[in-house]
Amino acid sequence: MRLGRLAPNVRGALWVLLGCVLFTGMGTLVKLLSASFDSFQLAFFRAAFGFLAVLPFVARNRFVALRTRRLGAHISRSVLGAAAMLCGFYALTHLSYADAVSLSYARPLFLIPLAVIFLGEQVRVRRWAATGVGFIGVLIMLRPGHAPDLAIFVALAGAALVAVVTVLIKRLSQTERPETLLFYFGVISTSVALVPALLVWRQPTFGELLLLLAIGACAASGQYCTVRSFKVGEATAVIPFDYSRLLMAGVIGFFLFAEVPDIWTICGAAVIVVSTLYIALREAQLGKQPRPAHPAIDPPATPR
């Protein structure tokens, strides 16, 4: 059966699942290479190869994407985005795979208060309650009674930074082309990531360079799949499939890295997933109703 003959929501779900496979592949390569490379250097190659993937699309339009009157906003968004990426890669290399992925799904919990403050959105009791429940899941993953793990706080900082970047993108997207956003993020994030990468630099072999290139390719392809999924399918139908990445991470962690999730990870991740899934579905439902001029919060995504 051809893909085009499938129902739109089925196609959207398949795009999401393909994106989850690609993002899982990226994370797996990051963890494998973390034995040889620092997370800062891995993040640099992710940014650099991702930027190279954007260049053909920018050049196709004769570099019209370089024109902008909001350079300062692009710099702010890109620096914060680079910091979020560095935090995410640090979490992947210092936490179990399941822990790192679970905490990345905490992004919508930070988006709710940011949307109220900076986008003027109205949030009712049910979404505030879901946000509170989600943070309880985060507290569970902090493992009460145990010494706090720095990497967990770094992962949460990364999720919070992604939330801030999402708000900035919403404002920029009102006047800027998607290619403009991608181009300036590629240039600036690569430059920002280069500085700490040079401090821990190790020259990769040719084989390692191919794997580093694969990290950028998986990330860029995964983002494309995510965009395609929401273009062809309804958000309420495709969002739940995004959480399959958590299951994939648990399986990969168990069989490839001998990581066995403990009760704190399982319970905390379950609470975070349920709460953020409710928030995402609620946002998608409200998005179908007449809203104020401010855009709605995007469905949960990994940064990626």
C-alpha cells in the first residue's frame, strides 16, 4: 500500500515514529561516542553538520534568508538554543538514556508559565494542575533521600531553555522566514559550541567523523519528520506517538548500555508523560477553537 493512500492521521503517526527512530539513533550515537569525546565536542559537530544541511535550502533562494531586521533577537534565540543543546548532550552522556529522555519531556511544564508571562495566554485550572503534577514527576526522578545528581539539574535547565527558545521562535516566526531562523541558528550555535569544544578537543578518526556526521544527519532528518507529521496529521492524533521514543530509549539503554531503570525513573517518567501529554492534547484541542492573536504552545518535542 502506498503511503499517500493512508489516512492523514496514520501518515502523521508514521512520520512521528520515523522521527522518534531517528532521534533515538542520534542519542544512541551520542552515548556510544561519549566514551571517546566530551559532550561539548559532540554538540559542536551536531550543530556544524546540522548547519551544513541547511545551507542548500538557503542557497536555493539566493540567500534571501540572510535578510533580517531582527538580528539581536536571532542572536538571543540562537545562544539560548545552543546552551539548551549543550545541556541536552551533557545529560545524554552523564545520565541513563531513559532518564535523559524522560527529563527532556519536561519542556511543556516550563512553557505554561512562560506563555502566560510573555505571550499573554490564558491558562485555566486544569492545565495549571497538570503542570503541577508534572513537576511532582520531576521531583520523583530526583530520587528523594539520595544525593542530587548534577546531570539531572543540567537536563532540567536544558528543558527550561528549550521552553524559552520556543517562546522566542514564536515571536520571530511572525516576521521571519523559517530558512532565516534555521540559518542564523546554525551559524551562531556552531560558533557558540565551538568555544567549549576547543577546550576538550580530540581529533576524530575518519570512522568517528562519519559517526559524528550521522548524529547531525539523524537530528536534521528527525526534525523534518516531526514537521511533516504535524503538517499531514492532526496534533491530537500524532502527539501520543512522540512518547514512543521513551520506550525506545529504555530498550536501547537496557540491551546496549546495560542500564536498568529503577523505580524512581519509571514512576517519575510515567507522571511526566501523563501530565505533558494532557497539556499537549489540551493545547491541540484549544487550537481548534477561536483564540486570541497569540499563537498556541507547540506540542512537546525533543531538542534536539
